[in-house]
Amino acid sequence: EAAVTQSPRSKVAVTGGKVTLSCHQTNNHDYMYWYRQDTGHGLRLIHYSYVADSTEKGDIPDGYKASRPSQENFSLILELASLSQTAVYFCAIRDRDTEVFFGKGTRLTVV
Amino acid sequence: GDSVTQTEGPVTVSESESLIINCTYSATSIAYPNLFWYVRYPGEGLQLLLKVITAGQKGSSRGFEATYNKETTSFHLQKASVQESDSAVYYCALGPSNYNVLYFGSGTKLTVEP
């Protein structure tokens, strides 16, 4: 069973502040993803990575940066947090021909 | 584009009643789409409920079933008799596209009343 650990599990941030969400996996999977969930929108892909030191833009990358410094770690960075970025964020991992495994989510509230 | 549309929630049913959550998809860039149902229980991450990779086939798990219908581009989730423990949010998903990306529906929150 895959282990995907997200931290923090919840955070309150100030508008204009910097926020870093972290994701750690223990399965050595190549693919890692950051999704955002808003009520009525389901999960939307922000950034993903298929190899360490490389990240790619997903469907809604504006306002977010991503960093994959190692195979195990994938961070989502909000340089200037805004109210519209209040949401639940999910990290996910996948390897070729395997199912996707999700972390438990991070609830971010920007005030 | 590639997208998934599913029953808008919330949905409330009584225990032992039947359930259907509708899901339709559009796969324009995915040559051989796989279809998935994921479930998110309170306080947990999403977990795979069932998956079907071949059109015309049915997947089943925990009493839930879904049939991959290519003609109607549908993948509806059904259960004959729900239980309180089925209360969760259900997501229909389509993929994989390039780099194994999945596309998710908006989620349907199911509440089963005793």
C-alpha cells in the first residue's frame, strides 16, 4: 500500500503571505501530482512531476509554483496567497500501470 | 476536451435503498480511456473504489457496480442496497492522459440515513 503524507493537514494563511504545502511518498513512484478541490468543481490539476528536479503545469497553474527536489518530495508553493486559493489540496502519486494513491488532503484557508 | 460530468450532490438515501450516481465522460485526447470511481470517506484521502479499462466491461467492489458504456459515454455507479457506512463523497474519473493524469468529476456527496 502506498504511503502519501501531506503536511500540514490544515493551515490558515494571511493574504499576501507565502504558503508551502509538502508531500512525501515512500513508494519511489515517478509521478506526483497536486490537485485542488473546490465545492462544485471536483479535483483540478495544478502541477505535476514525472521525475525529480522537473515539474510541469497542469490545468490551473496560475498563482502556484511546484518543486520536486527529490523522488520522494513534491511541494506546492503559493508565493502570494489570495482568498481565491482557499481550498482543499490533494497530493497524489502514481507509477506506470498502477492506480493513483492520494494523500489525506490539506485544508488551506486564506484570510 | 477531456472531462467528466457526474450527478450533482448532495444525495441522501435511506439505508437498504438502491443508489445510482450518474457519470458521463468526454475523451477527445485519450485514445483508450480508462474509467474509475474513487471514494473519499470523512477525514481520509481519495481511494480507488473500482476501475474498468475496457468498454463493455463491468467493474464491482464493495457491492458497487459500474459498466463502461462507450456508446452512451457513461459509467454510472450503482448499488442495490446502501449502508450507513457508504456515506462518503464519490468521484468519477477518466484517464490516463499524458503523464498519467486523471480527470475528475465534481464529486457527489452521499449521505445514507439509518
